[in-house]
Amino acid sequence: MKALMVSKYGLGLALLGLLVSCSSSPKALVPLKDDFSTERFSNGLQVFVYTVNFPAAQLSPRENRKGASQVHSPAAMVRIDERLSQRLELEGYCGIGFIELERFVGADHARIRGECR
């Protein structure tokens, strides 16, 4: 009988833990810090470098590698591209588009270098 009561309590605690974890609100997205720098040359060439810094994760190196793969997800790349488009529009830079010269995405930041058309 005691074994049955212990298992009931154990099951009850497990269910309670599950309910609490499922009912907690999702974590808010941390705003990303970005930097936008431009350079104009005398021959009319206009280039820019757009850098997005990802928040530092408090994870072990092994977990951090797994987290880095989430940064490279297609959804994350779309978000970075949207932020770049917004930044170009805000700055009034590359009004008729740009050519992407370089794209680097690491665990802690992404950088896009481009040339205005």
C-alpha cells in the first residue's frame, strides 16, 4: 500500500511540474544590437557593412554550438535580411538596391557587406 501511495505522489508531482512548465509564458525575444557603417568613394562607389550582434548565451561550449545552429536557421536569416532592409531605408542608403558582396554568420554575430547599385 505504501508503494502505491509513493507512486501516486510521485506521479502527482510530475504532473504538477508539467503543468507549471507548460503554463509559464514564453521568454521574450532579446533585442539584437546592430551596427551600420557606410563609405562613399570619389568614383561614386557606395558600400556598407551591416553587423548584428547576437546576445551572449550562458551555455556550455557544447550547448553553445547547438544554439549557434539556431542562429543559422532560415527564419533567423530572414529576420536579419528584414532588419538590413529597414536600416537601409531608414538611412536612405542604396535607394535602388544593392549587391551582396559578403555574408558571414557566426555564433555571436552576423555581418553583411554590400555595394549600392
